Amino acid sequence: MSKPRGVLVAGNWKMNHGPAATRGFLETLGKLEFPSAIVQRASRGRALQGAILVPAVSLEAARSVIDAQGWSDVLQVGAQNAHFEASGAFTGELSGPLLKEIGVNLALVGHSERRQYFGETDESAGKRTASLLSQGFEVILCVGENRSERKTGRTKAVLSKQLTEAFQAAQSWMTSRGLELTPTHWARLAIAYEPVWAIGTGLTASPEQAQDAHLFIRTWLEKSAKTAGFPLPPAQTTAILYGGSVTPDNFSGLLACPDVDGGLVGGASLKPESFLKLIEAAAQVI
Ligand code: 13P
């Protein structure tokens, strides 16, 4: 099997692992002989990419160990969120320039926990996406329906609304600053489909459910490109990751779906042994 868009395996550590635990995780990964020959081969030309999205206090520790080990071609460090403004009175936030100063160029945006507990919206996710892409960041934008939306058959309507509002906000943000998102910027965007009912619940979307939602997102990008009146991420080359109770046991089945281009993994990314299994599973399909 081959994956035309490569495979990205991103571990979202959420509010876990301070700097000491982060160093310990990476040290164990090294002892487990990461990256194996097959992972190194798969990561050529960035076909396979690993990433860990760590708490803000652990970013620098993670980045410096990864650099020292010479793993930066295989394993990136990213933030779990970043604000759209470069600086200012935004207590508790991090910005693109602050992250760049410590060598971090990847950020997650619009995670459902940010939406559920911290009032973030499609609009703020869109502005963050545009701002970070325009600063040269790689961005993972999260979307996904909740349990009652799935039960009442509204999954596709919800995805369509989330994408429409996020990309409209992205466009408005760019226009207000006289900027434009180019294909080079879009090439750094991945969309993560994370059904909220599958996050941390042990209930994974079946490969059929994941494929159906991913294909819907890709088709939405294709169709909307003709009608939106402003540029959108290219449908055929934008990576779409699946997130929600991914484990080493179910990952290969999900990766077998043609429109699943990787995983955004919470719980199963916290232990080096299981994170490594996820990376190895991804290397098998490159
Ligand atoms: P779990 O893998 O723990 O379900 O978390 C998924 C997630 O929210 C990743 O961003």
C-alpha cells in the first residue's frame, strides 16, 4: 500500500508530561532504538512524519532533546494551541513569534477540548490557522461532531459548518491584513477529523465511519473551491488525520482507508512504547 499524501502521526499529550517526563519519554524512545531502519526509510522526503504536541512548559525540553538526538527529520515538536496575534494583552496565550523563538513551527488549532472548555469557536480556529500558516507554521486544524450530532445524523452538516466558518474567518483575517494564503502555505495545513464521541472514550470510529467523514471533508474542499470565492486548501493534497481513541491495535485498520492520512493520538501517545508502535504501523504503509 502507499499513501499519496504520506502519513503524519501526531501525539497530543494534552495536560500531561512536564519537562522531566518529556525528557524521560524521549530517552526511553532512544533506548527502544527509535528511529528504526524502516522508520528512517519511510521518513525520507517526509513521507512519514512523527510529532509530539506537548504542554507549553515542555516545548523547549522536547525540542532540544530531539535536536541533540538528530531526530528532527522524523519527529517534530508542536504546541497545542497558538493565538492569532503576534503579541499583546492576551493572558495565558502563546503566539507564533514566541514559539518560533524556541524553534517550534507546528501548532494544533481548534481542538474540541479548547472549544468545549475554553470557548473557542470555528471563527477563532480559522483566525489562528490563517495567522500561523502565514507565519510559516505547520498547522493541524481540528473538526468533528459530538455524540448527539452523530446520533441525529448531522455529522456532515456539522463538518460543513465548521469548515465553512473556519475558512471564512481565515480569509477575513488575511484580507484585513492585506495578506494572502498561497499554495506553499496550504501545503503546511493538515485537517484532523476528531469525532468528539470518540475522544478519550475508547470508542473509535470504525474505518468505514472514518473513511466516510474524511472523504466528505475532501469532497467538501473540492466542491467549495469552485464556489467559495476565495482560496481553500487543495482537496487532493491536504492531509486529513483521524483522531479519537487511536491505539496500536486499531491504527493499521484506520490507515488502510484511502483518505486517512495519519492520526492525532491522545492517550496512546503518552507512553513511548505505544507511540513507537503507532509510528512503526505508519511506516508499514508508506
Ligand atoms: P484520545 O486518543 O485519547 O482519544 O484523544 C484524541 C485526541 O483528542 C487527540 O487530539
